[in-house]
Amino acid sequence: MTTLAALTLATGVWLSVDVSIDGPGYLRFALEGRIVYAKSATLQVQGGRLTHPTGAPLVPTVPAPAALESLSITEDGWVEGRSQSSESRLGRIVLAQVAGSPTLLEAGLMAFSQRPRVGFPASEGWGKVVSGKVGVSLRTEPAVDPTISPLLPPGSLILRAPERVEVDPGPVRLLDLLQLEGRTEWHRLLESIEIAQAPPVGVSQKISKARVVARVQTAGIAPSQIVDELPPLIEVVTRSQAVPAAQLVTAAREAAKRELGDLPFSSEADERDFIAPVGVVELRAESVRTANSSVSVVLAVYIGGSKFNSRTIRLSVDSAEAGVKAGSTVKVLVRSGGVVAELSGRAKSNAFVGQAVEVSLSLGQPPTQTTHLGVVKAPGIVEVKL
């Protein structure tokens, strides 16, 4: 444990200590309505809380009531206070890691444009708190009553949430779930804290109140400052939309017509609506396959330009209109040595225009039943080359 100060907080006295972060992470302060950062700072006890020399309070706020006789801090960020009757933890320093280059401000402070990732000092991947010189100075004017923490009075944070919450795909943050009642400082503390990943579309996820409260406390908010009015479980679902089945079938028909011609395709089954994330929908045909009089069209569903999933739509068409039908009489064009003979034959299977099909013919004298492989050239017409 590294001592920050062991001095009576008498009226008219400011305590200060040089603090730095050894390793990854920054201290956070609330300056003029925004969060700013520092790798090191001289923390001062002003107005009942720890602040930067500019007066910006540490985030999350660490209160320092007038009854305290001394303060101390551990490498993992716990700030402890001792009075005549007891010793208690007042709060915990929470560090932030932010991507990108900072903008330099006054007095060693910095600003970042990216959202921070927060964590506790001395935990894996985070630096530890190191303190240095302790100082004392006299005030020439009365300070704000140090018995009250102006930003974070105990019991000021009320947590509420509906029993069911819709979220966007990706990380779910506390403020996606919570309805907070309290000072705006709480919102700044909790806005970047993640609690889960959004579940797959069509699947719900249950988050317990105990888990929510525990995540709130990772912001350094003491249990005594939290009023829990949460339901036992919060059901989380990802916002979604229904792509109508009729839209899917229409797209499949258009793809089939591009490949096979303008034929009267119909859906073989009652299709269900396709449930997808919210966004602009685009349907793209990935493949069109035929089997007898059936057509399978694989449709990829794109949301906002990114592929989400796919569905296979099965279509059918009357073989007589699509080509030839098994057992039907067809016109057979027999080509041999530049000569074309037109005969009557019988198709042995269903086939579309352009597909191969076997036909039976009666050739020769006396007629002999023979089977030949040909290609459907048009509905009811098969070409055979000998």
C-alpha cells in the first residue's frame, strides 16, 4: 500500500500528491463537461473530492468527507480513508486505454476522439498506480463544504431497465440497457462499459441484475451509491426486420428467368419471411440449379452491403412449357451428314431447354425402337445428332 496522505483534513488546508501510471492506462478527469486524460497528475483534495490542479474532478469521483483524518491508495487503485471511528474504502481509480493520437490540452491534460476502454489498475494488461511527493498548502478563501460530494452524493445513482431491450448488432454497453437517474457524471462513467455481445438475430439473451450491478461497480462506483430498481432478468434481443417471403420468391423467379428463359416459375413451398438485422436489404442470386422440372435458386441476403445469410428457394415449372416432360411425345430433329430428318419420339425424362435428354425413336424397316441422347432446343423439340 502506498500512502497518499496521512494528515488531518483541517479547514484551510489542501492535500496534494504526485501520482503517475506505470504501464498502460491513463487517469481520467471531468473538465468542462468532457472527459480528459493524463498519464500523471498532482491529485488534490478540493471540495470533498480528489481533483486535478485545474479543479477537474477525478473520474470516477473519489469523495473525501471532512471527517477523514487520512487517505491512502493501493497499487490497484483503491482509495481508503480513515476517521477516528473507522476505516473505509471511498472509491477506486479506474484507468482508460484509448486508441489514436491525443490532442494536448492545458496542464498536461489530453483529449482523444475515440471511445475509451476502461479497467482497474494492476490487473492484466493495465498499469499500476505509483505515488510520489505529498504536499500541503493553505487556502486564502473558504472552500466548498467538504462534507458533501457535489457530483456524486451517496445513493444518487438509480438503476432502472425494462424487462426487454432491443439492441444493435455488436457490443452491448450498459447505457444500451439502463435508464439512469442521477447526475450527468454517471453517464460519462458508464457510457463505454460493455456488458455483452448482441445475440444472433432471432435469439434472445438474458442478463441478470447482479451482472449489471457488478459491471456498474467496475466504473469505481461504490455499492452505497447505487439504488437498484432493476428487474431480476433483462431480455436482450437484436433489432431485426422481416424480409417478406413474396420478395424472396420474386427475386428467385427473376434469377431463374435470366438463366432459363421467361417461363412460368412457381414456388414449390410456402416460404417464410426471412428475419434479418435492420438495414438496407439486397438480394443476390448466388446459383441457379435445375433438376428435371425443379429449379433451386440460392439467394444471398445482404444488409447494408454486407452478406448476412442465404436461403434456397425452390421453384417448379410445367415441363411442357419449360422443355419436355417425361413420357410426352416430342418432335425429334435427327441430324446426320448434313441431312435433317424430322421424326416423332418420346422423352424419357423431364428436361429444360438446353438440357440433355434421352428420347426413344422408331428407326429403320422394320421399325426398331432405339434410344438416343439429344438436347432440348425448344419446348417439345429435341435435336439428336447421329
